[in-house]
Amino acid sequence: MREFFKKSRDVALWILLFLTITIVLSIFKASDLKPSVSINGMKSFEGERFDSKERVTVVYFWATWCGVCSMNLPLVEWYSRRLENSFRFSFVSVEEGENLEELNRYVRERDVRFKIISAHPALLKEWKVNAYPSFAILDRSGKIRFMDSGMMNPLSFFLRIWVAYFFF
């Protein structure tokens, strides 16, 4: 029994170390981002103007053709529904610019309900989006605190949101 607890403690320490390293790397990646192109004021496909003033905001960059984006979709949907309604939090997705007909088909087939903004090339360049999916987490003042790309880990994603909400 004692051996089990020792191994469990070791595994927990490795997980904690891994999460700490990924969060620190995400902070460093975001530290040089100061885009002049803002998502505030942009219109979603539904015609809503996006405004994230004084809210922690997740900006999710994705594409309809991206397999990893499709795998992330349930997690993205879950977070956008739960967090946006629970406290001062905003969620917006930026689709890479697929034609509107293809995007509408994708959204209908997968019952996507989060806000979608079409990406302008300048937006992607300014935000240094080089891979899909990518996501940025902004603090209440609109400063980018975290920037990541690839498959989302639910725990580390939540920790980034929590850190942005309580510490920035």
C-alpha cells in the first residue's frame, strides 16, 4: 500500500511539473504578442458585434478542414456554454476564412453554437496564428496572457483560464 502512494505521489508531481512547464511556455509565447488588429467590434456571422470589455476572453482560431479542430469541438462547445454564462467571461472563435457556404454546412452538421468571426488575413498575421487550432486567452484588460496551438488538454486549458481570471 505504501508503494502505491509513493508511485501516485510521483505521478502527481510529474503531472504538476508538466502543467507548470506548458503554462510557462504559453505565457512566453504570448508575451511578444501585441496585435494592432483587435477582435473587439468585429461582427460574427450572426451579425452580433463582439465586445470583451472587462472580461477574460478565449479566442479560438480554427478551420473547417482541420481534423484536430473537429476533435477539439466538443471541449470548445462545453467551455463556451458553461463559462460564458457563469461569470465575466467571453468566448469567440475565429474561423480561418472558409467560404460562407462551407462554414454554414459545417456549423449546421455539428450543431456549433459559439460565436464565429471570419478571419481576415491581417488578423491571423498580427496574432501570429501559424497552426490550427490555436487559442489565445486574454485578461480583463484585453492583454494576451496565453497563446497555444494544437490539441487542448481540458485541465491545462481550465488552469489557464483560472490564472487569467484570478491573477491578471
